[in-house]
Amino acid sequence: MPEEEQNIVEIMDEDGIATQCEVYDIIEYEGKSYALLLPLDEDDEDAELIVLEYIEEGDECYFQSIDDEDEFGKVCEYIQTLDIEDFDDDDEE
């Protein structure tokens, strides 16, 4: 399905390792946008939801890590309040 293909992005971690992810959702929280990404590697049963800041500047859009631990914690708490069916939070402590 072409629509699903548009929801696939490749992100690079700090070590330069690329991971393909599905953009599950873009949420708004406290005036910022955040992307909820699900890694596509089906062999990895421990894959967790990836949360990155989503930034749009003109025609360009990109993802940025959330370096502020307090901000990241608040966003994660907010995500847990949402009714999201396709992932579970059993792995969260």
C-alpha cells in the first residue's frame, strides 16, 4: 500500500546505525510535536517505541532527539495517558 510506504522513515542512532521505523503517530504536547516511531525489525521482540521531537521548517521536516530528561519524561507520561492500541507498555518500569 503506497500510503503505508510513506510512513516509513530511516533514523540514525548516535553510533551511525540506521533503523527503519514506521511513523505510528505525531502527537502535540505543550506546543511541540513528537513522533512515535515503531522499529520495523520484526526479529527484535524487545523493540520499544521511539519518541523523537518532530520539527517542520517550511517544506522540510525532521526528527530530533529529546536531550532534556525532564521533557522526555513528561512526554512519555503523556503518551501513557493516550489510548494507543498497537503497542503495550509492559516493558516500561
